[in-house]
Amino acid sequence: MKKRIGILTSGGDCQGLNAAIRGVGKALYEALGDDLEILGIKDGYRGLIYGDYFSLEVSRFSGILTHGGTILGTSRQPFKEMRVIGDDGLDKVKAMKSNYRQMGLDCLVILGGNGTHKTANLLREEGLNVVTLPKTIDNDLWGTDMTFGFDSALEIASHVIDCIHTTADSHSRIFIVEVMGHKVGWLPLYAGVASGADVILLPEIPYDIDSVVNTISERERKGKHFSILAVAEGAISKAEAKMSKKELKAKRENMNYPSISYRIAAEIREHTGKEVRVTVPGHFQRGGDPSPTDRVLATRFGAAAAKLILNEQYGYMVALQNNKIVPVPLENVAGKLKSVPLDLDLIQYARDIGITFGDK
């Protein structure tokens, strides 16, 4: 009797998804051959809800290792809405369970980030066999030292800051590069350190604009007439850190700037009189081909997920811990955010070489 496996990619796009899909598929076909059928579920959980899928023959896994994006398509389906009956009267959880059984799946492989893992755990609790892989450029999934997609996004963010350095120096300007990171700051932290930013602002470390301005002014006094700021899109001031989530959301929605970086730019301009430019690479950080490091990591994750399936070990996320691939129970992952710890050695090393985080 054939083993039937479904695969879906959910949430924000990132590099390495195709490499991970390939890792799962090739490892399973190597082990099972004709005794295997893999079904690709289109556009994430939406495809599982509406029964939109197709057969993934072994040939579909050729030539996709180095390609960005996902051959399955993806979509965002907020976890908080999964149990909400929509205007169409559809019970999404019931529909996913029904389609899982109609497809005759032995296991569902899910590639995604935080919200994706919440729903994956929900499906596990509902009795489905699930194995997951950790993808996100934010590197904020609990239980794994690294997610695939992070290294590729880091290369792009770092390259942007590298390029900004030359024009900032030429024109003696202050430049802010807004790096993705709504709730956590792994990407702006690593990109800022890798590319020699003078100021790094993270969601985990509320900033004081006076501290930022003092750093810029001190550089001026030392004859350094430009400054580079790596700012997380979710950076918050010390005053905002004291607000409730509802108050902060309302303030940001009524902010007269496209994003936090533009507000910071206006504040710096007001304090210093210097010209400030903002660069927002945005979805460039999610796009393009995966780095070699992400291709390797995604392949390791994919092959490890296949092994769990072959051993019928369900309800796990494959994770990287101390450079070893290990299974982590889904219930230990779902709903937990891996923030940048304030005692992280990289933060201290960054301070030691003169980088400011706006808090002192």
C-alpha cells in the first residue's frame, strides 16, 4: 500500500523553501520509490481548506534547489481566524481535517514560521499526523538555533548597508536602513554588525532618541561626518515600551510617517539639522535565490523530516541545536517567540566596538 504524504508552505515567502521541499521529496522517494505518492497542496493552508492540490512526481524535485520562492505557492492564514466561521459559513478546521482524510494522507509536512506552527499544532491536537520544518527570515522560531531563510535575508540586508556606506560617506549624510523584524531583531542585529552600522535599533531594546543623536554628534566631533543606522521595522522608543499593545498599535496607525524609520529620521533632522535619508529594502530581503548556507540547512531539515515520517514519528518540528538536527515536540514550539536575549554575547561585543543600541 502506498504511503501518501502532503506538503504545504505557509506564511511569508522566504528563500530555501524549494530546497526544503526537495529535501523531503527526494529522501522519501529514495527510501520508498513506487510505494510513495506526494501531494503538493497549493497556497498554504488555503489549499488544505479548499482541497486544492496536485501530484508531486519525483521529477518535480529536480532543478529547484537553487531557486527562490516556492513551487507550491503560499498564503497567510492568521491562526486567530482558524476557528472563526467566515461569511461563507465554512468551518476551516473541519474542512482541513476532511480534506486531509479525502486525500488519504499518512502525514502532512508543513513548512512555515510562528503562525504556521500554531496552526500545525492545532491540527496535531485534532488528530492529524504532522511534521514541520522551520522557515523564516526572522529566525524567531522557538526550539531551533537557526531557521532557513535567515542567512539569505542577512546577505541581502548586509549588502544594502554595505552599498549605503559609500554614498553616505561621499555626501556626509546620515542614512537609516530599515531591516525587517517586526517583533524580534535577529536580522537587523546581525546585518548591522556585519556591515558596520553605527547605531542598531531593535524591538527588544527600547531606544531614546537623545542617545541616538548623541552618538551621531559624537561621531561629528571625531571628524566622522556620516552615520549609518540599522533600524528594525518594529523598533520602539522607551516611551512606547511603557504603552499597552492596544495603545502602541493605535499610535503607530496614526503616525504621520510611512514607517518608524521615517519618524526617527525626522527627529534626528530636528535635533541635528543634518540631512537624513531612509532606505527600506522591504521584500527584497525575502526574495531571490537561497544562499549556499540556506540550501544546505534546508536540505538537512528536509531529509530529517523524511526520516521522521519513515519512522512514523509525528508531531515534531525538525530543529537545529548545537549544529545537530533534532526533533522538537510541536507543543513546545507553538506560540513561543525566540526574541534576541539582552545578554546575548553579540550585543556586548557590538557595544565593545562602539555600536550604540540607543538605550544608553
